[in-house]
Amino acid sequence: MSRLPLNEDGLATLVDAFYTRVRADPELGPIFEDAVTNWPEHLQTLTAFWSSVMLGSGRYKGQPVPVHMQHRDRMTPELFDRWLALWGETTSTHMPADVAAVLQDKAANIARSLQLALSFYAKRAMPRHNTAP
């Protein structure tokens, strides 16, 4: 199989291939199907995100933490691991090995940061109970 180039078109193809797998995944698919109402727009947003991360394009203007906060009750560490495993398989299949390794490393760092942010903001949003008698 021919590997995709690290450019806008290559990233768009990669993102599409990855989310085709995510949507078919028995664990991740239902969560994404509930969360995403416009798949073409979502794929464009994610391509812009990876373009910004990998190409420094600055095309992504979103705020991922507030978007993901809406779904934090369903986002377990195991599902993050599943997402990363599918990302690893897809990037390894479609990209040159050195590019796939960078994509996988960046995704792992992003997943850790997102999990920390969700945990931090979830704790801040929890009501404080007065423990005084």
C-alpha cells in the first residue's frame, strides 16, 4: 500500500479513514454517533486540528476541552486507550513509519492533556458540601 503524504490532502484522508474505523467500533462508535451531528463538518474540523498540529497551519480555531466536557461521563480511560489504539493502527497503515510515530506521540500527549483537563474541570464543577456540623 502506498503511504499518504504529510500534507493537507494526506491528513484529510487519514482523518476520514480513522473516523470510519471509530464509527464502526463497538465501544467508540455509539459515543461518537451520539456526539457528532454533522460528520462532514466534524471531519473538516479534525483535519484542521491535525493540520495545525503537524503542519503548523493554524487552521484549527476550536476549543476541545469545552466540547469534550459535554461527554465526560462517557469518556473513560479505557476508551481513550481504545481511541489511541485505533489511531495507532490507522496511522501505521496509512502513513510513513516516522510520520506515524510522530502522529501517535502527539495523540498520546493530547489524550493525556485532555483527560487531565476534563478531570480538573469536573472537580471544579462539583458542588462543595459543607462538612461542618
